[in-house]
Amino acid sequence: MKGNDTRKEFEELAMPHVDSLYNMAVRMSTNKEDAEDLVQETYLKAYRFFNTFQKGTNVKAWLFKILRNTFINKYRKAISSPSEVLYEDIELVNSYVSNNNEPDTKESIDTLKSKVESLDDILGDDIKNAIDSLPIEYREAIIYSDIEELTYKEIAEIINVPIGTVKSRINRARSLLRKNLWNYAKERGFVKREK
């Protein structure tokens, strides 16, 4: 019975954030399939270590931290052994999806593709490309701040840097976006055209 209580509590706290995690994963990996894998692995780890989550703290920030660390670890692993296929990871994910005792993020992730596509439609290709072209440390800071609306403190905890560094990265990201989107803004009448 305790396992079902844990599962229910996990689902209530963590599952409402799957959209935000998926959106961030797409921006980090720039590939929707990799983003799905990243979110799924994040939820696997979060559920596995849910007993370490401190109740009353920000579950969204905790999940983003797991997502970020998972992304970094996957990146490091890919660099160190790019041709190696880890069959244990494939089996783990497959058993996770087929095991009814675990939360089913697969169904939620399938519905997210349309949400990300609609976000891309709202932003437009020029804006999406400008965000995606930012260096990863600026991209994640601006997404956490301006899209996910996290506080500086929450962002600092997620990416393990001082608040001043978070502010600096957000400022630098906005500056780069302003520079990269100048023509876009002029064409759409957001700034006055020069005569």
C-alpha cells in the first residue's frame, strides 16, 4: 500500500510539470526524440529518488535540476564513447514503460509534441532559431527565467551557480537575442524603420 501512496504523491507533485520539462528538454537537446528520452529518464530518476525530495520545497526546481544533470551526464557519456550503445539503458526505459507500478510519462509525452509545436508557432521560426542559437548556458537561463518564469534563486539552485551569474547570463542572453532579432523586429513593426 505504501508504494501506491508514494506513486500517487509523486504523480500529484511531479506530473503537472511534464510540459515545462519537455519544453526545456527540447531547447537543450534541439531534438524532439532526444527530449522525450531526456524527460523520461528524468522522471525515472525523480521517482527512484523521490524519498530524497524534501517536502515543502519547490518540486519544479528539483525536477529541472534532475533534467539538467541528466542532460549533462548524457552529453559527457556521448563524448567519451560516441559509438557505444548502452543496452541496459534501453532495457530500463522499456521496463519502465511496461511496468504498471510506475508512473506512465509516455502517454503525457505523446501529448506534448503538439504543445511544443504550438509554442514554436507562437514564437515563430526566427525567434525559436535565435533562442536555439544561444550558447547553452545562456539558453537555459533565459528559458528558465522568461518562459518557465522561475525566480533567480530557483534558477541558481538548478544550475549550481550564484544568483549574480544567473542575472548575468539572462542579461547576456537578452542582449544576444536583441541583436539577433533586430531585423525580425523591424520587419514586423516592433521598432521604427529608419528613413
